[in-house]
Amino acid sequence: MNIKSTLALALLSATLVGCQQPATSTAAVKLAGSAPGAPGETPYWAYSGKTGIGTSYEQYHQLQYSNDAPTSTVSKVWFSVAEGIITETMFGLIHQAQIKDMQLVIKGAGYVATERDDTDSVIEYLATDAKGRPQSLAYKITNTDKLGRFKIIKHIFTDPDGQTLFVRHQVISLQGEIDAFVSVNPYVNNNGVGDSAKVVDGALVAWDQDNYLTLKSSNGFELAMVGFTGESDGLSQLQAKQALIAYQDTGEQAGNVSMFAKLGSVAQQSAQGKTFDVLLSFGNSEAESLQQANQTLARGYDQVLAHYNGEGELIGWQDYLSSLPQLDSLAASTTDNGKLLYTSALVLKAQEDKTHAGALIASLSNPWGDTVKAVEGHTGYKAVWVRDFYQVAMALLALGDTQSAKTAFNYLEKVQVNAQTPGNSGDTGWFLQKTHVDGELEWVGVQLDQTAMPIMLAWKLWQAKTLSDAELVNWYQKMLKPAADFLVHGGRAKILWNDTQITPPMTQQERWEEQAGHSPSTTAAVVAGLITAADIAQLAGDTESASLYLNTARRYSADIEQQMVTTKGQLPQSDGHYYIRISQDDDANSQTMLASNNGREGLAKDLILDGGFLELVRYGVRAVDDSHIQASLAEYDNETLPENLRVKYSFKFAEVEGSFPGWRRYGNDGYGEDEATGTNYGELGGNTPGQRGRVWPFFTGERGHFELARTLKNADGKPVAPQKIAALKNTYVKAMELFANQGMMLPEQVWDNVGVNPHGYQFGEGTNSATPLAWTHAEYIKLVRSLHDQQVWDYYPIVSRTLQQ
């Protein structure tokens, strides 16, 4: 039966709109042409606290993704899950969102309910091993109606052989007959305003320019319609009238559109309910997106899931996990039998673009997305920051994934400023602040740690024999020497808005992208970068540059205490001796003021702490027992400081003994929810005085690395007592595991119990910032590897040896 016949039958049998008859689960339906209400309501991105992300695993072919590779078609579809529903689904490049969300709507006797708003959600992994460790990024979500009227069980994954998201729905009625509808809000071509949609040949299609998506069901839709979101879409109609006008297209005007279709009716008598397979397929034409849907339907649930997982001879996620030689042994250094470790390995690999191999993004999310307008293309955190990138590449190397780490390093040339960089009329060699995965410029501040870290990564890859001597010398000439020269000489950054003279080691922006000056964490990377660059220069026979890099590194190192350690600090309950966050001049004791940021008024520099000084130890620039490092710990760990200046918090979790440490980025941080109003960061259209940055879990990993270094130092070359390693594991590793959400996604920030809390966050629970944050997962992996090896993974022995000479 075609859609028009079905609609006509539904119209004849349905309850007429406005009749005073008892409510039933069947909605009145009227067939109509073009939907009114263009352009629809203002679009916003989806909730950022993802409980799951997914994409298919694809093999490299000569360190690239290619349809000539053994796995044939490269699937370029990514999805995320939040609040029990599917959220942004990407196709093409990893940042190119195509929908905001996809969920089921249930109509029963006298009610309309949605998965997001009316159910309690539980997320699990479809494929796990005997210890409960995920074997792929395929999910089982169970959404149970809060009033006990129905249950929905969903299986979610992508088709490795095509451009399709596959969702199996099992709909179970617990009270009376219900109707199940699927609702999709397209944001085709990475925005929510330029879309059109129509019903065609038993499917729903939405498009913007040459980007198309098709929604199709294995059982066919009993009715299908489109509309403008908030005006004429199916969900709004049901909620307002429990009746439907089934518009067949959105007419001539584009906007924020909706696709809505009835899957079928479900009687209470069946304990198993009914199963509906729903596909969302993508292409660069209507015919292509429909073809992708039909091909996936032909393959069917069992074959597509088996390939996604990598069962038998099929190549999938299980093959990736089995290729990681360190994984099983590393699990012994966790407290959850490796569950978060396996998840983290999958998550980091999934956040790589598949057109530009090696392009590792910061997060498959838009922070505080549900209050950020989606009226134009937006990457959010689905972009490349070289600093985050370094953390992920080092974590992949820690797992033994040398191919991905090497491919990532090769990619970095794309984001280094050179004479051909669009809009550049300044000096070259430095690495761009933030770019799209294809190298398109987005933010162009100069952050010197991001220029040093590619050199550091190259040296580590060389030491691991992942880069050969010949390869390293080639990269030295092409990429690393220009970077090292910039770290020595600086130069003019003149690109887009930026027209600034850079004089290292003073950075235009430190690792939080907010202040200029001398930063402990930035300087740690710059010194390590120059010393490793000198070693590479020696290999290349460039002894003159090697000498220059070493002498400059020593000079930068010698100035650290004068520039960044105050002995006259004004922090309460302090002896005045500690590392400050950043200094705009060469005297750490001068009373200069930091710039205002994120709604927070700037304060005197000696009032602001952050943990950047720990990076000096991690990289080997300073010894763990250095007197200035030791003196700074008391202030850094002081939980009695005024809330605005305090950085450390101790967390307790239900049914878990002990307390677990966490730290904010720095005192006076404003990058987070407003403590006075509870609004999301930037929700009120700008910066508000009450904005407050919360605790970031990866600092727990950074501190764990420091405490491991201190434990090793105290052992004085002797074997470390097992109970001491266990104590570190049960404090720092376990804390990070507790910060993970139900889907084992690690967040950017967790709630610190300061200020009003309209969101209902639990103490230590991830906020609506960016989840999963790649940096957090990477820090966890590196901490586990460090404890396993009893050696800090990011340590550069050549740095400490050089500075001690």
C-alpha cells in the first residue's frame, strides 16, 4: 500500500479533530501539500554531554583512507548519543553535522511522549568481552517511560559498507495500544536554517545544496510527513492537538525542517512488542542517499552489525582492539578491569576524520550546544587543536597504535603556517591555533606550546622506531626546523585578524587560549621542543642549528623562576612562594594585572594559580623535588581558598569509599556555567560576571603523573613497592574512571557544587561542556601506561640530561 492510500485509510478511520470522543492512540490525519510556517523556529545545536559516540572502523591503505583499502568502501558517518536519543550525526568531514537529533515519539490514550523528555535511559555496549569491556562502539539504549506506559530498546551503529546510520527499535507497550513515530530534525550541511524536505517513494528526504539525507524504514512507513520545526512539524502538531496534517513537502522556502513518520501500532498483548529498523542514509544527491539506504536494508541487521563489530573474517572494531599490543597488559593497571581503557581506545580512534587521515579532533560535540544557535556552520570542538592532538597521538602510541600515531604526525604539515597558507603575509613555521580537519583556518592565535609539540611528538616517534632516521631528517627539513626556528626567533604573525610580533618564550596565548605572557606549561613545552629539535638537527647534520636550539633552551630554562615564581604572592594562608599562572613581564613579583576573560574581571597575576608548573616535571625541565615545584603544591592543593581563587576539590561518590581529587584550570576561571543564574556558558549572548570554570578531570591524570614521578624519585632507583603503585592507581586512575558517565565517556568539566544548579548535576558529574573530550581520554590512557611502565610516558630524558649539563 502506498503512502497516499495509507493516509486516506487513516483519515477515514481516525477520530475527527475536535470531537468529544474518548482519546485513543490513533491520531487524526489529513493529507496536505506544502507545509506552512517557514522558516521554523530558531535552531540550536544538541546537548553536548554525550553518553556515546560511534562510527565504523576503517583500515588504512598506505596510511590513508581509501576505497582501494582491504575494507573497500570508507564509511564517513559518525553519530553521538545524549539524553537517550541520537544527536548530531555527521557525514563527509567529521564536523559536518547533518541532523540535530532523532528520536521516537509515542502516542497513547490521551498522551504524547518523547524519548528525550519522558523516559529514563540506560546505555550499554552491544558487544562486550567476558569482563564487560566494549568491543565496538555499537550501543544498546533502553528508554523506559517514567510513568510506566512503554519501553523502547534501541541498537545503534553504522554500516561499514555504506553511508548509513542503522537503528533497530524494539517498541514495547506496557499499557494499552500505542502508536510509534520517528522524528528527525535535519541540520543538513552543518546548519539548521537552509534545509528543504519532502516525502518521496516511501521515504523522507531532506537536503541543502548537494547534501542529502534519506530516512527509511525496513517495514515502510504507515504515514510520512515533513514540516517546519516548531510550526508545522509532526511532533508539535501531536502535542498541540493529538492530530496530524501530513504535509508532503516544505515548498519553495528553506528553513529549519522536520521529518516525521509513523512506524506502526503496538498492542500491549505482545511482551516483545514490535521491531522497526530505521535507516538514515547520506549522499551528494537524492538518488545516492536513497541507494545507500536500500543497500544497507538489503544487507540487513545481522550482516551490518557483524561487519561493524569485526566478527569472523569481517574487519571491524574488534580487529582494531586486537591490533593494540599493550591493551591487555595495561588493563591490570586499571581499577575496572579495563572497561574505560577499552572505551578510550575506541573513542580516540573514532575521533579521526576519514577524508584527511590523521586529523584528530578535540571532541565530537559542541560545548553547551543546546544554547548555541545553529544558524551557520559551526565546528564546536570537532576541529584540530595541535595541543589536544599531541595528547591523543601520544595516547595512541601508548596503546601501541603506531600506525595512527604516525599518520597523525604526517597530517600536521597541513596546519603549519607557510607561505601558501591562505591570508598569511607574516612569518612562518608556527602552527595554527584551531582549524577544520581539511586545514581551513578558524582561529589564528599563536600558542607556542602548539608549535613545540609537533617536534616533541616527532622525537618520541623516532625513539619508538616508528619514524626512521631518513623519515625524521626529511620531516626536519620540511616541518620541524621551521617550527624550531620560530621558537628561537619568533616573528610577525600576520594572518586574518592577527597582526602581532611574537617574541619567545613569551606566548600570545597559553594553553587556555586566553592570556599572553610567560606560562609555565607553555615554557615547559618550548624548552622540551628545542632540546628535542637539537637532537634531530644533529641527526640531520645541522650542527649549527643544534647548538642554537640548545643554547636557547638553556636560556629560556634559566629564566623560568624569575619570570614565573613569585616570592611575594598575596594568596591567603600562603607563604607567598609559588608558581603563578602567567606573567606579562620578566618579573614574577611585579604587581601587574591579568586581562579580563569570560566575564571575570582581571586580577593581580599573583592571585591566580594553575597546574601548568607540573608540566615542567612531566617533560623533564625541572626535577620533581625542585624547591619551587614543592613550594607551589600547598597553594595548588589548598581547598580553603576563596571559591573564586580555589582550584582543588575533593569528590565523594555514592557507594565508593574514599575521596578523589580534581582541579579547575585556574583561579578566577569563567569558562563554565554561571554560578549566580545557572545558565550555560555564553547563554545570555556574551560573558556574564558569574560564569565559572569547573573541575577538569584530566588534571587528575596530570597530578597522577606527577605523583608517580615523585614516587620513583623517592625510590632512588630501587623497585617501587607494589602497594605504592596500587595507591596511585586507586586514587588517580580510579578517580578518572569515576568521572566517566554511564556510557564511559569522559567529560571536559564536572560539576563542583558551587552556585545554583538548575540542571540537576550531581557532584562530580560531567556538565554540558564537551563530552567525550579526547584530551581526557588520552590523559587516562597515558596515566595507565605510565603506572604499568613505572615511568612517566610523556617524560623526555634528553631534556633533563641536557639541562643538568
